[in-house]
Amino acid sequence: MADSTDREAGDDEVKRRFREALERKRTASAGRGGKNGGAGSKVRGVHERADHQRQFRRKSG
């Protein structure tokens, strides 16, 4: 009986620590919002010149 109580207390502690970590992560990312805040897209150079056709080859072997 005491073993299951200890396990539940340990599970609650782990869940609490995960919730705290998630809350820290959310507040940290919320502070960086905006255009120049670093929360923008990391994709660069989406529109390249289309003067050639890309060629895809299947790997043999």
C-alpha cells in the first residue's frame, strides 16, 4: 500500500516539474514575438531563379 502511495507522489512530482518547464518555455517564446523578434520563418531564399529544371534521380542500389 505504501509503495503505490510513494509512486503516485513521485508521478505527481514529475508532472509538476514538466508543467513548470513547459510554462517557462511558453513564457520565453512569448517574449520573442514580433517581426524582428526571432519568431519568424527560418526559410530563406524560397523563390530562386527558374532558368533550369531540377532533375531528380532515383538511387540505384
